[in-house]
Amino acid sequence: MKVIGGPASQLLASRTARALGTEPVLCEFNRFPDGELYLRITEETENERVTLIQSTPTDSDLVSLLQLIDACEGASELNVVIPYMGYARQDKKFKPGEPISARAVARCVRADRIFTVNIHEKSVLEHFPCPAENLDASKLLGEYIAGFGLEDPLLIAPDSGAEGLVKNVSSGLGFDYDHLEKTRLSGDTVVIKTKNLEVTGRHVVLVDDMIATGGTMAESIRMLRDQGAAGVYIACVHPVLARNAALRLFNAGVKDIIGTDTLEKAESRLSVAPLIAETLNGF
Ligand code: R5P
């Protein structure tokens, strides 16, 4: 199988290729003088089994993915892995007149099989014009957290939306887990607290699918520290970390931030390559 990494997933594609016992195919990425994107796959893909790996955090990355798919038109089999899918959070019309952007993006991606990793909303998979599967990095995340060597860590989801993820991350490792809940005490007083467990004196790992602006996490970190947590860490699948998010989190007192290489950032210390390789090996 030929593994080709788009511009946003060069490391992950290389790691996945290695895990599959092959070398990644070299691509050239450039821009025309007017700013349009240019790319070229330097090896023949005609009648080959091909896997493209490309996250789409930016509009340009989405165009690169569409170009790669087009360039592989003669492949005998085409798998497309979108480790982080941009626009997946606009999975419905929140206000009249809005597009379902996740659907608009998904409809453009044509392949034999599509894989995402911890996509924000699984219902988005139904919009792809071919079979699509969501891979779950929670086991890898859990094993990585276990490697921190924290004494009796408490894993916490910052909201009920991440409850399932934190449960899966803890699964099989025996970690306590809980989620944060907002309680309105009066018109202008809101208390954010863990639903069931006390945090005082405990090492807390906040777990979410993604950190975007860091707003959700910064508020949670401050609150957990005020309530006596011994230390607060963050683990996420997709370290989007837009603008000054990392700085906001360290200002709020986080001890460390770890994410996976679905997005290639300094914080992407854990690779999802074994998960992708294992899945591809199954086909
Ligand atoms: C929301 O549902 C997600 O799971 C994350 O909690 C959210 O996207 C984080 O956004 P931000 O970092 O901007 O608070």
C-alpha cells in the first residue's frame, strides 16, 4: 500500500507508513504566483492501493486533500484518513440561513473508504458519499496518561459532552472519572463543580476531544485549582490551540498539555499512527 501525507499530516503519514512497514510517498507542495495551491505526487499511483492522510484544520488543507484525491484517480483502491476534520463542529444549522458546513465538506470527499479520528460529532459520517468510520484514540490517550505516573489520578470531562470520552479513556485502567457541571445558584451566580467526586488534594487530568480557544479548559483549570486540586493536566485528541490558547492555559495554571498528532503541534506528543495502521491492516 502507498501512504501519502498531505501538508497537514506529514509526520503522522510517515509514522503510519513505518507502522505498515513501508515508506511514505514523497509529495511536492507549492503555490502558484497568484496564491493557488500546487501539489504533485512524485510516484505513480495508477492501479495501486493508496491511503491519503490529511487533516483539514484550514481551508487550504481541505483544498490540498481534494487535490490529492484527484491526483490519485487511477488508484485501484483509495482510503482517505482525515485525522482532524475541520468544520465538523458546524454539524447543524444553529441559526436560520446557516449551512451545515460539516455536510458541505463531507460531500466533497470521494474515496472507497474514509476514516476520521474522534470526530466531534459522529452523525457527520453519514454525509460522506462512501463508507466512513470513526477511529477512537481514547485507549492510546489512557495509556499515555498512565505513563505520567500520577498517584491515583482523577480524569475529568469539562462538560457532559465529553463524558463518553473520559469514560473510554479511563476504561481498563481503573482511573476515577467524572465531569464538570454548571449549577446556577441565582440570576448572576454560577458554580462549576465536579458532579460526583471531590478534587481536593488530587491530581486531575482534564480530558476533551479538542482544545480550540482554550476558553473551556482555562475556566475549568481555575475552578479545579480553587477547589484544591493538587495539579491539573490536560489531555486531548486534537490540540487545535488557536491563537494564544496555550498561553491562556498555562496562565490558568495547567501543569502540562498533551495532544495527539492528528494536528502537528509542539503539544502533539502522542501518535495515533498505530491506530490508523492497525485499522488499515484490517482491510
Ligand atoms: C466542544 O463541544 C468541544 O468538545 C470542546 O470542548 C470545545 O470545542 C473547546 O473549545 P474551546 O477550547 O474554544 O473552549
